[in-house]
Amino acid sequence: MKIIYLLKKEFLEIFKQKELLFMMIIAPIFQLIILGYVVTTDIKNIPVGIIDLSTGKSTTRIINRITGSDLFDVKYISGVNRDTVKELKKGAVKSIILFRDPVKTGAKIKKYPEVQILMDGVDSNSSRIAAGYFNGIIKNFILDDLEVLGISPLVKGKPLIRFNPELRSINYMGPGIVALLLTTITLFITSISIVREKEQQTIDTLLISRLRPYEIYIGKALPMGIVGVIDMALGVLVAVVWFDIPVRGSLLVLLISSVIYLMAILSYGMLISIFSTSQQQSLFFSWFSLLTFILLSGLFTPVENIPVGLRWLVSINPLSYLIRIIREIFLKGNGIEQFYGDLLSLIMLTILISLISIFNFKKFISK
């Protein structure tokens, strides 16, 4: 029961610092909403310039399809040739579509115009996606035109997309952002818990108290664990209600997985706090660790893109397992039987980090 007083002390310190309370409870909600709109792989409203040097009617119909799509923001349609390199350098447009009359072949002229798509390749990913959009519009236009003439292509693909049929990137990124915010808050606050006692010279009071080492450890970590669970619940609520992200799997399994992950992050945060000599130092290590966790988690880029020689770092990154599990639960509705491998790996990693953290904490207490 003695641990209750330490827990009460920790919660009083949290509630006494209103700025800290705001950062732990309210700030993650705003961050999730902002990141949900900003961190997206959807490419829309691409600024486009169109130069129409053709005389055929097909060009007008293709241009109408481009202007009628919300994927593009047509800045101008010009019938006079321009210096395309200069136009792209200005940055007002990211792409220029140039239509010309086809070259004559004998007495016949091809029905469709020649189309040249010029892209600003500074943002290679956006350029690649935008070029695909343009090619898709032109291809569909020709196929529709052929069907009107009664000509059907020999092969026509009809892709069927499961789990995220609308291809909303927020459905994919949202659950990962929830895991990211859960990591940020708990890691940063936990990493200053012990070192703050050192700086305030109150650590000796804890050491000479009748509390056992494991009780001090739990008393320091448990309050942030409870705050982390609250943040997780609020994050899931915002993702479901605000962004309309479906949860097809079990929320209980999600809670269990999150608690296991929290134990790993809390233990790692305590480890940072034990070895740090100042709050500034602990925050530096926390920031460095968080950045590494994010880059090696598969949150923004697929893990398969990481060089083979560095993928072992992914296997010791607890955030990568939680993100995969959350996406499995949210999007696919899978149960433990589908991702038990990731869950077992997360449990083993949590046990390892916790043992290392507790061992070093006992060693710190015994000094």
C-alpha cells in the first residue's frame, strides 16, 4: 500500500503543472487532427499548365477531363507555345501538358494529338504519381472512344481493392499517427521522471524511504502508463469520429497490444532517465530515439524500402510492431491469429527492455 502514496505524489505533480497536463492530454488531440490532414500521400490540386498547339477536337475533350478532375488545378490554357523549362523554374506550375498535331504519315493524319507531359522532378514521388494520373486520363479517354466505335480491347483490367477501396491515405496513416503520438508523450515525460528528482535533490528522500526499488520503479512509470492509455483512447476516438476511419477489428486486442507496447516505451524512458544527468540531456536522448523509431517503423515509408543490411534495426524497434498491429486491426479487422508473430516479437522485446531497465534501476538505487 505504500506505493499508493508515491502514485498520489506523481499524479499531484502532473495535475499541478497545468502546462504539462495540457501537453499530455489536449495537445495530442490537436496534433492528431493537424497531422491527419498534413501527413497524407494523396496527391490533389496539382498546379498544371496546358499548352494546346493542336487543331483536333480530341484535344478539347481531353482538356475537359483534366479541368473537371479535382486532382489538378489548371492555372492556364494557352494556345501559344511557351518556354516550358522557364515555366517550371518559376514554380507556379508543377506540370505542363503540351498538345501538338500528329506528324503526317502519307495522306493520313492520326486522329489523336501528340501529348507531351513535362514534370517538375524536384518532388520525385509527387511527379511520378501525377504522371500516372495523366496517363490514366489519356488511356481511359482512348478506351472510351474505342468503345463508342464498337471496338473493345482484348484485355481490360478491372482492379478490385480490398480493405481501403477509396484509397484514402488517412485510413493508412491515421492509426500510425495514433501510435506515434502515444510514443511521443510517454517517452518524453517518462525520460525526465528520475532525472528530475536528481536535479531537485529529492531522489535521496525516495531512496531512504521504506519503498522497495520495484515500488519506486512502478510508482514512477505507472502514472505515465495510465496517461498513455487515456491518450490512446482519445486518439482512437478522434481517428474514428473525426476522420471516419473504420475499426474492423477488436478494440480489446488493440488495448492489450498498446499496453504491452507502453511497457516497452516506459521502460526505455526510465532507462534514459537513469543514465541522464540533466533533463536537457534526457530530452536530447528521447528526441534522438524518437526520430530513429519513426524512420525505422514503416510509418511514412514501407519497411521494404529500407536497405537489407539495416532491416535488423526494424526488428528491435517496438514502434514498428505496434504500427503493423494497429493497421491490421483497423483496416483488415484481423485477430491475433493473423499477427501473433508481431505480437510475440513485441512481447519478447518488451520483456528484454524491461529487464535491462529494471536491472540498471536496481544498480542505480544501490549506489
